[in-house]
Amino acid sequence: MTLSVLVCTYRRPETLARCLAALEIQTTKPDEVLLTVRDIDAETRAYLEGRPADTLRLRVITVREPGLVAARNAGLAACRTDLLALTDDDAAPRPDWIERILHHFAADPQVGGVGGRDQCFTGGVPQTATRDLVGKMLWTGKPVGNHHLGRGGPRPVDLLKGVNMSYRTEALHPIGFDRRLRGSGSQACEDLSISRAVANSGWTLIYDPAVLVDHYEATRDEPRHYAAQLLSDRAGYSDAVYNQTVATWDGRSILQRLAALVYFFVIGTRAVPGLLQAMRFTPSLGRTAWVRFGIAQRARAEAYWTLSRHPASASGRFGETAR
């Protein structure tokens, strides 16, 4: 099988250099490295012009539309290999990364996606915590990640993480990355969306902690919305809730969708509170807890409206652009 690696980068030449150096020393070399670069990214283009020659078959793809979904789709459209492995420009795959990916796809033709652990570093120190529960979708519609904490052997999962995931291109091409998602930067939950779409198409997803990348999480322009906290970016928070709703809706039964509607309005999570979680965090966050509740419920309502107008089955090869 042939394999391309897709890296989407934006104004981080130092971390990109580390990523490409890691791909250069793979025990099994990629057939091609697809690098998407924004048309306004002068820093990355300057780095590429002065980059020393190596053995990587690097193809640069210019992207004019902002957002990770557009960049992923540009890379997918350019891919001509059997497999497409994806990682981020702030990650460094371990030397046997591609070799292990190929092993899983060769072992079972029903495997449509393979992911692994991203060993995260904080101040240069690796995280040591581990979890058994990784990459699952609960009956409530709540996704459980923990890909960076996974331990044990390979097993089937419900979802993969964008910094370390790979797919058969025959599984990706009919689907594409979901253009219904909102945002103009990293676009939260794009990885959740594509992994669920591949699984909903009948493919098996495998998570193997030994398929490993080192993840030196770079500073982002937009904040992350993983926990209960004061809101510094209301529009970004709304987009994150909206995207999670869209990403987890398709492929679920009527009963599962009803359970999600009730769960997220009545209970919710730390990051996306329902009524009970808003009351729980009122002592620590005050009015902000209810502001978060209001924004979250409105974003979910907007997502349900989008889903009613643009279901996945009618969204076309690369989805319907969210407006």
C-alpha cells in the first residue's frame, strides 16, 4: 500500500521543521508529504525556500480559504495514494509511526482508520497520566477523547484525534471534511466529525497507543474551551459547541438523538453546561456560568437547524459550507 502524510501548517516554521525532520527519519518513508500552506503565510514560504534538501517527496499545496477544514480538503483532493496519514505541524511522529500504521491496514481490509497516542509535553516535560477509556462516544452523545493518555493494546474505537490519525483514501474521498463546521482557524471537532463519518460508513477505527507522535502543543490564536472557565472568546466558544453538535449527530438513532437533546439541555458537561452544570458552577463562576449555558444552548439550536437543512447524506463530496 502507498501512503501520503498530510500536514496543514500556518505561520509556525520552527515547529514545522521539527515535524518534517521526524518524517525524514521514518523507518518506512512516506510516498509523499502533502503540505498545505495559506497564500498569506509568508513565514512558512520563506522557511521552505531556504530549507535544506532531503529525501522527502514534499508537495506544497496553496490554500486561499481560511480554516483547517479547507486545508484538509485541499490535501485530500491532492492525495493519490492508498492511505492518508494526518499529523499537525507541532507534532513529531516517532520513527516507526508509518510502519505501524501500515501494519494495521494490511492486517484487516475492514479497517478504515487508524490512530494512536499523542505524547503531550508541558514545558518540555512529558505527561505521565494514562487512561483505559479512549475514543468512545457515550449513549448521551458525549465524546470521550483521552487519546493522549491511552494505554494498553490496539482496540476498536468510535473516534480518532486529528494530530495522529490515518485513513484509507477510499473511505475519505466519498465523504471529505465537513464544510458545515464553523470557524476560521483550527475549527474544533473537525477530527471528531471525519472519524465519525468514516465509522458511520461501515469502516472500523483502530486506536493503538504504540502508533505514537510527540505533541509539543503550540500556542494558538484562539483559546481552547475544554473546561469551565471565564469566557474570553464567545464567538469561538459558540463555534466549538456548534461543531461538536454537528459532528456527533449523524449516524445516530432517533432514541440516541433524543437522549442527547435531553442530556445536553438538562445536565451538560463542565465545558458545555446544561441546567444542572450551570447551577453547579454558579458559586465559582457566577453569572458566567449562565452566560455559558445561554451561548451553548443557542449554538446547539443553530446546529440542529443546519442539520435539518443539510444532512450528511445530501451534503456532497466535501460537505456544505456553513454560513
